[in-house]
Amino acid sequence: MKLAAATLVSLGLLAAPAFADPIRDIAAVEAIVRDRCQMCHMEEEDAAPALGTVKKLEPSIIAEMLINGSMAALTPDLTAQMKREIAVYLSGKPLPATTDLPEVTPLH
């Protein structure tokens, strides 16, 4: 039994999934929001809602907009996990893990 488990571990079949590195630094997340989001999201506009409005959305909706929606083209250099961190920061609510990304909880 131990040999079978050791074999599975060596093959990576029992290992924890390798997740993308999250931004676990609130200052880094705040800097991204300040430098890249606020310029268009300062006030309500037809094309871009104010950050106050964005913060009322569920983090899954914010993350979806950043990863696959209208903001994806403006954030190609950020990983999906980084975008999930930003969504949690803005909403103040956690995001559950997905099949390939870990859970994200609000930073304090």
C-alpha cells in the first residue's frame, strides 16, 4: 500500500494542484486598481461604471469581466488569478476555488 501511494505521489497523481501565484499583497492590488482602473471608473459613464458601482457586484461577475469580458483586452498582462484577486479586493467578498485556481479571500 505504501509503495502504491509513493508511486502515485511520484507521478504527481496525489500531489496538490499547482495553482497560479496570487497577489497576496494588498498594496500591489491597490496599486493596480489606482493605476489601471480608476482613470476610467472615477465617475458613472455610459461605458464605464464608477468603482463604487463595481464594488457592489459579486466577485464572480467582476472576475468574469476581467478574465473573459470587456476588461480582458485591457489586462492581458495579468493572470486569471491576479484578476480574481482584484475582484475580491473590489467586492470585499471571497471567490471559491475553481478546477484550476485556488480560493481567494479578502485581504485585511
